[in-house]
Amino acid sequence: MNEPSATLLSIQSVTKRFRSGTFGIKDLSLDMQGGVIGLLGPNGAGKTTLMQMIATISVPTSGRIVFRGSDIVREPDVLRQKLGYLPQDFGVYDNLTAREFLSYFASLKGVYRPSRISEMLELVNLHAVANRPVGGFSGGMKQRLGIAQALINDPDLLIVDEPTAGLDPEERVRFRNILSDIGFGRLVILSTHIVSDIESVATQIAILREGSLVAFAPPEALLCATVGRVWEAVVKSEEFEELRKTLKISSAIRKPDGVHIRIVGPEKQLPGSVAAEPGLEDAFLYHLNADSVAGGQDHDQR
Amino acid sequence: MISGKRLRAVALSDFRIRFRKTSTAVTFVLLSLTAYLLVPDPATGNTLMEIDHHRVFYNSTSIALATACLYSILLSLFGFYLVSNSIRKDIDSRAGFIVASTPLRSVEYLAGKLFGNILFLGALAAGFLLSCGAMYLLRGEAPLEPLEFLKYYALLMPPSVVFVSVIALLFESISFLSGRLGDIVYFFFWILGIGVAAGVITADPSSLSPNQPHWTAYFDPQGVALIAQHVKTATGTGSFTIGYTPFDRDKAPVILQTLKPGVPHLLARFSSMLIPIPLLGLALLLFHRFDPTKLRVSHGKARRGWVKGTNLLLKPLARTFRFMLGFPRTNRLGWFFGAVLAEFWMVLTAYPILPVLAVASSVVSLFLPLPAVTQVLLPVAFLILIPPLAEAACRERRFGTGQMIFVSPLFKSLYVGCKFAACVILVLFFTGIGLLRVAFSAPGAALSLLIGAAVFAAVAVCLGVIVASPKAFVVVALLFWYLALSDRGRVPALDFAGWFGTAGANVRLSYAILTLLLLATAQIAYRWKWRREEVA
């Protein structure tokens, strides 16, 4: 646990149980200071449910979420003043111009300075199309407009849910750069199931599986915990189809001499494989499947 | 503390989003057309308003009073379907999640949406007022008095606009009324609302005072009671018609005296405007503030509704109809019928209760006396079919499945035809036995029923393709169904499906031509949208 004074956002034994009886989040605790927190997990891990609770849209079944000493479940407005949120699959109002769209959300957040809207449009490089209806924007432009609305009130906490889904590689890089630039001096929570989205920007990474936190640490610590558990091998195509069913393979690249695979496991599982330096993708796979790849030992880094 | 700036932002954005839609431009064109049709040239033998078969003299009073009264009635019906998606669009776009994460209070959001609705409906009313003013320049028989127009519109519109805006917001806040059921419930709610004025419409003119509004006028958003009372007391007759109507050319035109609204009249309108306001409290209480858990619960509750519950229970029944998917597709015709049967199967799968009701309806048709079959059972069957028909022609656009199924051979090019044929089969699936019984005793009525099935299906397809929302068909079909049923065949032109056996060959031919026109329109609209999407 960190010192309470340094903690910006504290999630304390939060559980979210739906009417159907299923758990979205199970007894999750997490303390966050500033920086970019990457929230990693497969689809259905509970990332969006957790983010919606932090964003004060949804209320936990039990537990507390504390922002700067205030329980935001009881007093959501304390956080809402200083919150920026970009939801997953965020849509736009097609008939509004980019400037009108930003003005709308600026007003809702109590920001009435027109120059702030221009600043945000410049930041996300949409100033040239500020007066065009957003219905004609590309997916990447809409996402940039989304991040502009999230930043319009200069938030202390920025929550971005799966921001790069559906973007082309160029837009993904551009979006990552924007996040990297704005990450200083505030807490940014970025959820994704794509490791490359966060590996260059995250200062800490939380890995979720089935509503529970399985790891929370800086990327370096996650990588350290994976050292000696990643192996590289070259296999034939026909072997590969069989191996992928039994081994945890973090990447596979077909080359003239066969398929180059990276295997995550506690020991050398394939003759001829050699130890490799772990990447974040390997670390994610290792922690996500910690029970099966490491014999069930505790890998929670809290 | 409510922030005026935030409230203004919600209202203004809502208004802008709606006002800039292409469909709004189309609505304004339709309003102009309505004004043109409502104020006919008396030389044609028709007039805007008749009193004891005398046509009213076209001065500013008569045209303003009649058009404002009619528009108020139409607005209170169609207005609901135009504005009852303001919260839904924030849910669908997920922008509502952002709204919920801001300091905006729920009361500010709902009040903003209310004012957005009011602004939009007010703009439409202003558009209609201008159209009627323009019509006056064309057909008026006395100098234009703009203040007379303003007076009647200011007197009638605000309560009507507020009523629709509040009810639309309330229905959107109540989970089980926020969908198709709400669309249908509102229609009957509207009929009840119109019924409020019945106390005045049926009253003897001598029992009404020109200066003291009847008590029903205090609960009358549309203002029908007030207008009916004025016309009755001003003319001393209980027989009058407002709306495109024939008149006796031998009788001299009458000049309608203007209504001089006193404090009681204004109080009656003010009271009618305020009455729905407390319902906003209920809307606030039930508003989910985009909480996904509550939205999910709403969906869950909707699933537990008795209709949906029965549908779920009967889901296995849908498997019985899977044979329809195996239609041999060896040639173009085979592909067409295959697609039609697949579409029909889709409807039965979505509504497994339909085959049960169809069988029940068929069995009952065999034993009921023929008049009960034609005048009760068949109208009920048409009513039941409104929701599935409304869904059929806009399903792909609403659920984004178009790209997936358009890869099926021929389906994309024969879309309108497939949908139409499937809809006709659906209607006949329900009414087939009744149709056979009618055919033996009154072949003409059976032909009317066939044509009625076709025109119903064609309207569903045409509106589904153009509007891409089931609402338009729901409201048009309900209105037409209600008019046809309540008229009970007195006007043969309304007996579109031969329920009352009064439709003659001309009526049948007219509906057959209308069906073809609707299908042609649907095909043109479909191809235009398709091309536009390809270019985009």
C-alpha cells in the first residue's frame, strides 16, 4: 500500500455484482498516484465495468472509491469536476461541428472560455476542420475529438476506455503520442487489451482477469517477473498447429525456415527452444495465465 | 443549484442536432404540403371549414383558427414520434456516458432535453404558421392580419408542445415505455386526450358560454375544446367540420367571428400547459442517468414483459420453421423466394408468438360469424402485425447487419421486393382463413383484403426504407387503422382492407395504385441511399 497522502485514487474492496448474479468486479483494491496506468485484460475481464465505476456512471455493489480523500460513490460531484472520460465505442453527434461538439461538453463541465476550445482543437490537430460537421470525420479524427472533450476541463483524472479500437496503425501511433504528451501531471487510466497500446506510455500496469486484479506493477517489474519464462523456437507449420493448442504462445511469425514462436512457460517446454528476453506481451500472457504457466504461485504484485 | 448555462447547452445542442437533419427539411416540406392541402380552393367544392354546410369565408380568423386547431391535434400525435428519441440517441451514441461523468445534474439534463423538444416542436409550429400565412396570400379573401394568426397559434400551440415534450421525456424514462410498446401506448393515450374535448363537441351550443370555458378546456392540451366552444357559441350551431371538407355551394359563406380571449380562456390554456409538468418529477425519479447497470436492468425488465416472456418461452417453436431456409436456389427466382422465406422466417423467429396467434386467429375465424371475422378479428390481426411489419424494412439499418447480408446473391438488388413479399406473406399468414371465408361470400371484399394486405406491407417497406426507423410506420398505421375502424365503412375510401365491405372497385384500384407508387418510391429511396453510401 502507498502512503495515503500520495494516493490520488484509491479503490477499496470494490465489488460489482449484476442482477443476473454474475460479478463484473470481485473485491478489487488498488491505489493509484499520478502517471499513466494501463489497464490490461482480455475481453470480459471487467475493465469497462471498473472504469465506469471510477467515472461515477455506475455504482459499486460494495466497497469504496476514494478520490483525494472523498468517497466518490457518495459524493460523485467531487470527482466529476476534475474528470475527463472517453468511453469505449464513443459516438458523436453527426450534425454538430467539431467546435460545437466541444462547446457542448465544455458547457456541461462548466468551461465557458471559447479560447479553451480552440486550444483543444489545436492540441488534437483538428483546428483546420473545426467548423465541419463531425459526421464526415474518420474514426481517428473522432477519437481525437473525443480526447479533446475529455481534456477540455483540464482534468486531474483522465479515463480512456479502449481508445484505439478500430483505428488504423498511423492513427494508433498518433493517439498514443497524444496520450503520452498529456500524461504528465495527472492520472490517466487507459484500458485496452492490446499491449502495444500502452507499452510505451504506461508508468504502471494493472492486469485484470474475470473481475479480479492479478497484477499491478510498473512495466519493468512485470518484465522482471517474467525473466526466464519466455522461450523462442522455430517449428514447422504442421507442428505449430498442434503446439498452439498446448502451449502459451505469445507471438508467431512465419518465415522461410518455419514458424518463429515465443512460448511463455516456467521451463523449457520444447527441445531446441532458447531463453528469450521477455516483452510486455509475454509478461501480460504470463501474468494472465499465472496459475497455469507457473503452477499457481501468487503473482499479485500489489 | 440549477445551472442555466448547462441547461441551455443541452437544449441548444439537442435542437441543433435535430434541426440539421435531412429529415427535418423533409418535415418542413411536408408541413408546407399539408398547409396547401388543408386550405383548398373553394372553387373545387371543398373548404377548410364548414358550418352547417356553409363554407367559412377565408379571412385571417377562419384560416388561423382552423389551421392552428388542426396543427395542434397533428402535432400532439406526430410530435411525439419526432422527439421521443432524445435520450435514446445519447444511449446509442454512448455520448450519454460522457454526459453522466460530468457535473451536469440529472434535473438539468432532463430540463435541457425538455426545452430542446419544445424548441424543435416550436420551430415546426412556426414553419407551419408561415406556410399557412403563405397559403393565405394565395387563397385568402380578405386582407392578411398577421396578429390574428399569431393570436391563435400562441393560444393553441404552447400547451400542445409542452404536453408532447413532457410525455415523450416521461416515456423515455420508463423502461418498458421507451420502445415500441410506448409508441403504441402513446397513440391510445392521444386518442384519450382528444376525447377530453368530447364534452364540448357533444354539448348543446345553448349550454355553452362564450366567455367562460367549459371545464374540459382546462385539461385540453390541443385546445380542441376551446375552439369547439368558440365556434359553437359564435355561430349558435353544433354542426361544423374543420379540415378539408366539402360544402354546399348553394349556401352563402359565413364569416367566423374572432375569439377574444379573456382571462378565463388564458387560464384554461395555462392550466392545460401546466398539467403535464408534474410528470417531469416522475421522469426524474425513473431516469437512469446512463448507469449501464440500470440500462441493463431496463433491458432485463423488458425481456420479462409478458409479450417478450411469451416470445422467449415459445422460442423453440421457431425451429419448426427452419425448413423455410432450405428453399432450392438454383436460379434467380429461387434466390428471390429463398430470400423472401428467410425474411419471413426471421420475423417468426423474432416473434415466435406470431405463429401461435395466427393459428388461434385461423381457428377462431372458422367458427365466428362472418361479420365478426371481418369487422373484429381482421382489424385485430392488422393491429397485432404493426410492430413486426414496422421492424421488417429497417432491421438491417437499425442493427447494422446490412453489410453482412447484402453479400447474399441478389438480396441487395431485390431488397425492396423481398421485404414487401415477406410482409404480404406475414399478413396473409394471419388472415388467410378469414380471407377464404370472405372469398366465398363476398369476392369483392376478399380482393379488398388482399389489396389491404399489400398496401399495409408497402407502407411498412416504404417508410422503413426512407425513415430507417419503425416509428414512422407505427404512427401512420395506427392512425389509419383507427380511422378505418372508427369510421366503420361509412367512408368507402377508408375501408382499405374491406373490413366493412363498402369499398368499391374504384377504392380497390386506388389502393392498388397506391401500393405500386409506394413500392416505386421505396425502390428509388433505397437505390439513392445505397449509391450515396457507396460514394461515401
